[in-house]
Amino acid sequence: MPHKKNLIPALATLLAMLVTAPVCAADAQKLYTQGLAATCANCHGTQGKSIKDGALPSLAGMKSDYLIEQMQAFKTGTRSATIMHQISKGFSEEQTKQLADYFASQKP
């Protein structure tokens, strides 16, 4: 009978892990996306909110499709930039979409 006593706590632990796994994955994805967005903060401000009347635009609240389009333009060189053409090449298409969705969800 000692096996049954050990089995119940093990099953409870396994069930708890299965229930919380999606939450942990969502939290990890959120942190990953925020980490990507932090690379933009040096120029575009925290959460994409740049200095009012600054030289660089705020990204917060911009439409996701527009941001993706601009990043692709920087990547291909069809939009000129001082450094964005280099930075944009460092992101995959999926990362660019994650960044665009993140900034689109931020309040301006």
C-alpha cells in the first residue's frame, strides 16, 4: 500500500504542472516580447513612448501592419535610416510581428 500513498501526491503534482504550464508559457512569451521591445527603448522610449516633440517617433499605438511594413522597408533599404537598416536585419519576421503587435497594443 505505500505505493498508493506516494502515487496520489505525484499525480497531484503532475496535474498542477499540466494546469499551470500554459500560464507559465504565456508569461515566458510576454517576457520574451518585452525583452525584444527593450531593444527599441534606447531610441523610441520605454514601451515605445518617445520624448514629446523628439526627433524619433513614438511606436506606441501605431498600427501593427504599418510597423511591419516600415521594418521591412528598413531591412530591404527602401527606407533610408541612420541605424534602423542594421537593427531591422537582426529581427526575424516572427520577431518583427511580435514587436509590431506589442507596440500596437501600447497606449500612445
